[in-house]
Amino acid sequence: MAVLWDTKQALRNSVAKGSLAERVLLLSGALIARRKSIPSTVTAGSMQVPNSSKPYYYNGYYYAFYQSGLNLYYQKSADGKSWDAAVLIASVFARWAVMGIDNLILLSRVVSNYVTVRVGTIQSDGTIDWGSDAQLGYSDTRNRSCWCYATKIGSVRKLFVNATACDDNYPPAYAATDSLWVSDDDGGSWTFLQGCFRQWTSLFWLEIQAIPFNSDNKVQEIYSPGKPPTGAWYAISSVYRDGVTCQVYVDSQLLFIDDFRNQYYLDDQANAILIGDYVHLVYIDSANNLLHKRISYGGTWENVGTVKTNINADAGITLTYNPSTGLLYIIYYEATNIKFVTWDGTSYSSEQIIITNETDVNQLTAYPQPLNSKILLQWKDSANIRFALLNL
């Protein structure tokens, strides 16, 4: 059960009585307390890796997307607390991903060995009218992941779909194929940008995220190759796609960024976001540090700072950037609490707690920017899909 700090009575009883310093301190604490949130339970279900199951808001409704059995559903809510009945979207087998932009919802998944995409349009009553499936490419490997991202470059909406397939039939050299498609007309047509073939000596090939830059079809991919040529296990690595070439290496060929802290939460332990001309990456390294780096397209990774040392987080890092204030919200789960730190371009704020007494938080994710003046959070506990709003 989450706890909301109610400060109204404390303000009534104490503000008038205290000294000026006490009043300032109390009021400051009240502002922090009011940033806390009480989450709601949407329903029983599961999510995909956190960078693939984004919550959404449009025109008076919040949306939660989740899987139950072999089916994908959505539920909508007018307040983010009480949820309407579940609506079936499609059947799902392997990985799936969903993300909204304006009145559109982009869904990618693997269907009968095909990378498949579908675009839905949000109606005035909040329901989603789904278009037909489009097959983007064939994949005959067993382990597949589908990722999607919706963004704008200028006034043009751009929809990206990335599919990574790992074939474990050829040890010790495992083959991975990584493909990228883009649509500039809301899913009416798709252009195949590049297909990459890679080999590693480990089965693990987990696509974490691929973030488009604000320039043509340039994309920064951040992923885990398992055991890269550096010899590090469960590494975090990156390549840059320039929209033409399959992959553009920077630094020393494969860009090995760092080791992850926990091999079992590779997808949860890193999150990336575009701010201006830079892709920002926050992750937990093998020394229990919450680190922050950034890269410009065609550039090399720069150290921005250490957000926190000795972090005790096995899962749950997600990012939201507020363009109105210029603040990056670094949100993470630690010791039964969901917390955040902000970065203003120069320094980090003190740590603040959003939600307390959440004993099991998996696949924590946020929409990458505030919607309806709120940060949207979604995660899965031991059985249920949970949802929360952070007022800004």
C-alpha cells in the first residue's frame, strides 16, 4: 500500500505558530510531500521490457497497455485511478512494444515469424480504432524482440520499428540480426533503413533502446551483446546508425560503455532519452553506481555525472524530460520506494520519494515527456499492472 503524506493539517496547525525559518522549512516540505503519489492497480497482467511498454495520455484519458496470457490489452482511465474494462488489441507470442504520439498508438510485435506493425487512432470517446497489420520483415529465429519509437522531427511525425533476432542454433558463435524501419506517413508506408548482422560468443542479445536524433533517420542504438570482444560479461554497448550505413562505429570499433550491475535485469538497468542534440543514458554499473552519460550523433560518449553511489536497485530506471523547465527526471526503484532525482543541465537535485511501500516493482517505465502536466509511471508488481501520476 502506497503512502501519501498529507500536509494540509500540519500547515494549518504549524505555519502560523512557527518562526520564519520554521515556516519556510515546513512549506518547503509540503511542496515536496505534495509531489508524492498513490498508485492504482489496473488489473492482473504482465508487461514487456520497460522501454517497450509506455503508458500514455491523450484528450482526457490515460492508457495502460499490458499482456495477459497470449493476448495484448489496453485499459483507459479518466483520472489514472479508476479503470474501464479491458479491450483486446491482438494476440502476442514473443516481444511486443507500444508507444503513443498525438492521437496515434504504434504497436510492433512478431506474428508467425514476421515483424508486424499496427497503428491505432484514438477516438473522441477514448477508444482506439486499430488499423490493419503490416508485415515489415521475416524472421526465422527463435528469440525475437520488437521495439518501437514515435517522435517528431520538426512538424513531421516519424514512427520507428526495430527488430532484433538472436539465433541460438549455432553455438559458440551466436548470430544476431538487427533491422530498422521508419514511416513518415503515420504507418501508411514503411521504409527499410538497414539490416545488421552481428555475432557474439554469448546467447544474450537484448535490445535496450534505439533513440532517433532530430536529424533525418539518424539513430543511436544502446544494447547488450552479452560477451563483447572486450571480454566483459553483461556489458552495455552502443552503435550509431546514420540512416544509410548499417552501423557506424565510434571510439574503438564496438563501443563498450560499461558492465551492468545485475545480469538478470539488463533491460531494466538502463534508459536513454533525447534532449536537444544529445542522447542521454542513465544506468547502474557493476560497482553499484547510477551513472549518467550522453552522446551527440556521430560523436563519442561523454561523462555527465554520477547520480548516486552505492545504489541498491536491482531493477527500474526510467527517464522523463520536461522541455518546459529543462529538467531531466531520473526515476528509479530502491528499497521499496520509487524515487527521483532531477538534473537541470548542470547539477543533480536531492533525492525525493514519489511512492513508498511498493515491495515488488518490475519493468518500471515512464513516458519520455510529461503529458497533461504529469509524469506517467507504469510497472508490474508480483501479479498486477500498477499506474501512478506525478504532478508537476
